[in-house]
Amino acid sequence: MFNSQINQSHSFHNLFTLQKPFLARDLDATHHSSSSAYSPTTILLLPTTTKKFNATHSRSTRPTSAGGKIKAIKNPLLANITKVSGVIHTKSTYLFSVTPSRVLDDALSFVWTYVLLEFVSKDLDSKGEPKRVKTKAPYDTFGGQYTFHFDVPDDFGEIGAVLVENDYRNKIYIQKIELSDKVTFTCNSWVHSSRDNPQRRIFFADKCYLPSETPEALKSLRKKDLEFIRGTGEGERKAFERIYDYDVYNDLGDPDNKKSDLARPVLGGKKFPYPRRCRTGRKMSSTDPLTETRSSDPFYVPIDEDFSEIKSVSFGARTLYNLLLSVIPRIGTALIGKDEDFLLFEDIDQLFDEGVLINGSDKEAASVLPRIIHEVADAPDDLIKFDPPETVRRDTFFWLRDDEFSRQMLAGLNPCSLQLVTEWPLMSKLDPKVYGPPESAITKEIVEREIKGFMTFDEALAQKKLFMLDYHDLLLPYVSKTRDLEGVTLYGSRTLMFLTPAGTLTPVAIELTRPSSEWQPQWKHVYTPSLGATGSWLWKLAKAHVLSHDSGVHQLVSHWLRTHCAIEPYIIATHRNLSQIHPIARLLHPHFRYTLKINALARQSLINAGGIIESTFSPGKYCMQLCSDAYDLLWRFDHEALPADLISRGMAVEDETAPHGLKLTIEDYPYANDGLILWDAIKQWVTSFVNNYYPKASLVESDEELQAWWNEIRTVGHGDKKDESWWPHLKTQDDLIGIVSTIIWVASGLHSAVNFGQYDFAGYFPNRPTIARTKMPNDDPTDKEWQAFLNRPEDALLKCFPSKKQATIVMAILDVLSTHSTDEEYIGKTVEGPFEAEPAIKKAYEEFRARINEMELIIDSRNADHNLRNRSGAGLVPYQLLKPFSEAGVTGKGVPNSVSI
């Protein structure tokens, strides 16, 4: 009866104005035999008015009430039928893909193409099948909002899902679908063309459900969607696919390149433990069957991870992409054959004052790199001219001061490596038969001499006044291998610091070690601050070596490994195991945006064999092996939460009477003090969210999707550490709160703290050189080498620093990595659509946002407090890296939701 009424209400002309009839299809459009779950009761609906083929019409016919909101209209001609209106919100896909073929495709699609929609009720019909209605919407080539209408019987029930088929020739990006009965589908997703894959996309309404609470009519869709996402683990992935799977890092090397030494070991497995990456399935190398072939095309990421057409031109990752593909190669070409040392410190200043000419003019690169690319008037070349970093703007000589060297370990670019000295003497854990005597050359007497006037050594150790950067055991195995490479050297290092009564750190001693070998014994030397000419210059050079070590550990471990790399398995596991309507999936989704894409770009051009990192950082071709060692020796999930990290390094102890439940070992520790505010805000928000959906611990244990998610993270994504006893259990609400809070903290706060200050602190590279190219002058010198050092020690320091080519490339990269785009998505800024669907969650998010806003004011007040000498003083850049919000550009502040640059 209902179908006959529908047919009577449409003109016969409608049936012949369509490219093809809109017929019911099985959910699995690959034409497998359908089960009862995919043979539902289907109502066939056609448009209620004759289509006029123009985009203006498709936008202007939207039925709205005052204020522009869509509304449901009771159809007076049809008994028990309600007319529902809907709006599809899209983002334009024209931004980066305007080609003649694309324009032709769009023109044809403008006339003939539809987006096909099938809405599924939460209720079953009398036969136990999901109730469904179908309709279509004319595609608006120019994006924006466009509408559709359909009729539903009053007994249809609440709509819970929609199946979308994109009949357009290209993928489209749907932000959300809104219905007049107040049902919203927050999509934020690409929908592939049905020409690429006939499988329809499934979207669920914004209300979240645990697996056990899912309406019966939606359970089969929930299961089917996860099956689609997991794929089969076979074949090469295509750009239009939405398949998440795991693989080892077997795509960094290029063994087929016969001209260079670019073979690299596979990371992931017993020999080189490592997190897993997203599988691409490219064919294997003919030279090394364990290594995937490389490609100049972008590496595959699932379609929803691609930002290529929806972010603004200023989006940092797109800028980085253009930099790597266009500008960096031209820097190399321009400086090849004349990769010179800086002869004077004035030459470094010229990078900011005069710039560097690179061959050719690239208008596209100039448009997306406005800070560093400037067209030379009446010349065919481009000029790279850097803006001075904020640090050197405020104090030209900041990088020379010992107190600044130490302060940056608390309030600089890598504030998460410093640790309390708890045992003496300092001892190596490496095999003495291989590396030499394990005891440090930093003696009690040396320390006591340097801190005289303050206290004795024993008092300093007992009162927790001694701190250390310990890169001895991590770096020493690579010293001999690295020294075989051209233009680089390496040491194992320990740097000891003393906490003064003023609450600031001062360096006490630096130990540099070279291991024993077949032809020479172990060499180690301790350097201390000196007033004498020779000792003062040796101290400056020792600091340069330590800073190159800290730069490498920062970039490879604190930044890449702990944030970008470790997060990738969380993202893959979440998509594979947690349905779109799972509350934890929706909680985590904002913190995973674009990470897989930026990581794929890194594998392609940054951390690959012969890439930017290998050519500009001290470990050279061994950078990623060292990163694997750091993962094996240092990385623990249970230490990634900020409080646990501070406690594990001796930088805090638990104290219920102290703010945040921790007593800091160094009270004025800007990274810790600001980070703990953000940590607490995140944890309170997650606590409210989790307790809303899991009021009982039994719901956590019985949630099969959640348990599969956590199991896969531990045993597959981080499978090389699956047998570690420190993995948290997932049995209670508190377990879940701790796990999720840790993931969000790493993706937002930790990444921001180690990323967005890169240009300010390392843009003037004498402050943080990424490489040390020469050994210390007193490391077994010839008479000629020692005399050259005595005659002009400044030359020794400049030769140790990066070359002009290395420095220019690194500065360009750091500038882009430190830049916020105009459409950055900051933590606590905008409520997600699904959060608004649940009143209790919306209220909790508003409280979270209020805490984040308050954090801005607290950080400002701290930076204005002149008693806090680690964040306030003459010429100091205030510590703002964890200040939540920022303007666009290089600002040294701002905490985005996710690792998207």
C-alpha cells in the first residue's frame, strides 16, 4: 500500500530523467550472496519533483524554517507518511586537483550524477529485517550544502545508519549529513567513487553504542563495516581504499639503487624491535625480498587519512610536502660541489640577512612557503631567506651561556630526557669486553670541585641536586660504525648538572667516550667549565657534541618514536576493532587526524635511506637502527603518561598533598608544571566520558570490541613488546581511563612540547647543531691538528657545526614543522558532533574546554612571574609550548588535537 501511494505521488516524467534507475542493491555490492541481514525490507523512493539541472536549484530548493534549520513536513496526501528533508555538507575537492580531465568529469557529473542514500532504521520489521528507505541527491559540483527529500512511514522508527554510494567520477568529502528529524551523521570522511569500488560506505548516527547495547537492526552493519576496514591482508592497496592493516618498517631502504649504499635492515622483529606501520602492500625488491620497493608516488594511506584536498593551502603537511619535493632538491643542486663550511659566524647571520640563492623559480613553492621563499626581482632564481628565530631576536648570544644550555633541558625543545642521579659512581650497562671499562670518568672529586661553596658531593646526592643527560649506552655502540662514515663523528656522552639554590641548573661536567677497538684502547675525557682560554674552547666544543647528541635523541626518540611512530598502531587498531559508533572510537578520533599521512610522508622523504634525517644528523645511516634500540631499551607504554614519565626519571614523586598528586624534584620545571595542568584536564574529561558509557567495570571486561582493540595494540601493533609485564590490564574503568588519557596526552601535549619549538630553539643552529662533523681537538690529535686548534679555535667549532647545505636544509624543515596552519584544530577548541548528541558528554566537554581556557591564563601568569627563573628573565623566550591556542605561523605555542605535522 505504501509503495503504491509513493508511485502515485510522483510524475511519470521522473522515471526517465535519470541516468539509471535507482534499484535496491545488496549492502555488499561486490555481489557475494547476501545473508538475511542484507536482504531487508526496502522502500524505493524517487525524487518528489522534476530535477532542474543546475547547482543553484539544488541549493535554493532547501526547505528551511526560520534560522535556516531543516524541518520535517507531514505529507497531507499520504496517510501515515512523513516527508523528511536532509542536507549533505561537503568540502570542495577542487583545491589541489583542477585538471582538464577533472573539469570534464565534473561537467558530466553535474548533469548526470547522484549521491545515493539508503537510510536504515534502528528497528526491525515483522520479518526481523532492518527497515530501509532509499533516496538520492543531485551532486553539487561546487561543493557546499545540497539537499534531498524522502518519505518514511510513521512506524519506520528512528534512523540509525545510512549507506552512501557516490556515483560521481571522483571521491567526495562529506563532513556530515543532517536530517530534519534531528538525526545527524558526523562523517568527516571521503567517499570513494562507485566506479572504483561498488561497495557502499556505512555511516552511523551520532549516538554512541557499546557492542552489547547496539540496536538489533544495526548490529550486522556494525560488524560488516569492521570487516571491510580490516581487508584480507593481501594485495597492493589502492588510493581509494579504506583498509587498515599492519606491516613492519621494510620500506625505508632502497636496495635496488645500484649507485648508492641505500640498503637498510627491516625494523620490526626480534633483531630490530619496532612498532608497526600501516600496510601498503607494494611489491618486494628484486635485490632484497624482505624490502618493499620504493616509489615516487605518495605512499598509500586509507582514504580517510588523506588530507590532500580538504586542508587549506597553508596546511603544514602540504607545505612540508612541497618543501620536500620541490625546494630541498633544489637546495642540494644549488650547493652541490660547494657544500662549504661556515668560515665565520657572520656567514651564519647571512642566512637571515641575505639568504641563499637556489637555482630556478618555483611559483607553486613560493606560494606555499611564504616565510622562507622569496622571488628575486628580475632574476630566474629563488631566494631562501630565513626569519630570525625568537631566541636570537631576543638575545644574540643566548646560545653561549651555560645557564641557558641547562635551562633548555627543563624549558626547551627536549625537556623529557633529563633524569635525577640516584646512584654513584655512574656505570655503563654495556658489555665491558666489547666497550671497555664501565665506570664513568666523572668522579666525586670533580663534582665537588665544581659545586664548592654550595654543598658537599654527598649532600648534593642525598638532597637530589644532581641531574644528568645520559646518552652513553644508547650512542656508544654506534661510535665506531659512525666514524667510518664521511663527515661525521660520534661519542657516548654523559652531562652532569647541579641544581642551584636559585632553582636553576648549571652544568658541572661533560664526559665523552670512544669505545675500545682492535687498534686502540677506550678513550674517555671529562670536560668542565673553565676560565682559561684552552679549557673554555674545549668546553664549548664539548657542549656542541652533547647538543648534537640531544638533537638526535630529540628528533629520533622524543619526537618521531614516542609520538608519530608509537601512535600509528593505536590508529590502526582503533579503526580495525572499534566501530564508528563505539564511544571510545569517537573519543579518540580527533586525536588521530592526519597522523598516518604525515608518517607516510616521513617514510617517503625524511627517515628513509639517504633522506633528510640520515644526511643531517650525527648517527647518519644508522639513525633508524638507533631509534630501534631506543624503542627496545627505553619505550614503555606505562611510562608515556606524563606523571609516570616524571616519576620514572626521578623528576617527581607521588604526593597526595601536592598539586596534581606529584611533588616535583625541581619546582620550577616549566614543561612539567604546564604539562600537568593539561594532563589533569585530559584525564578529567576522559573520566567523565568513560564513566558515562561504562558505569560498571563488567561492561569494560565484556566489551569484545574494546578488548580486541587493546589486545591488538599490545600483541600486533607493538608486538615486539607483547610479553612485557608492564602493559596495563584492561578490566576496570580506571584502566580504560589511564590508557585513553595516555594516548590523548601523547598525541596532543607531548607532541606539541617537542615539535612546535623546533624553529625557535634550533633555527639558529649553533644552539642545537644536529650533527658534529669533527672529533674533539684533544682526541688523539696530530701535532698539526692541535696547533691549528690553538691558533684559531673558532675554526674548530665552525668545522664541527653542520655544513652550509646541511644547515640550510634543516632550517627549512624545522621552519615548516614549527608552523601552525590557519585551520589548525586545537585541543578543547571545538566540540565534536557526536559529543553534542549526548547531553552528559556535551556538559563534560564544556567543562574540559573551560579548564583549557583557564590554562591559557595560568601560563601567562607564570611567564610574568620573575621569581620563576627558568621561564622569565632578560632575553629569555617565555615557555609557551603547552599554551593551548595559537595564531597561524611559527609562534612557539599551541596544542593541536593530533600529530598532523
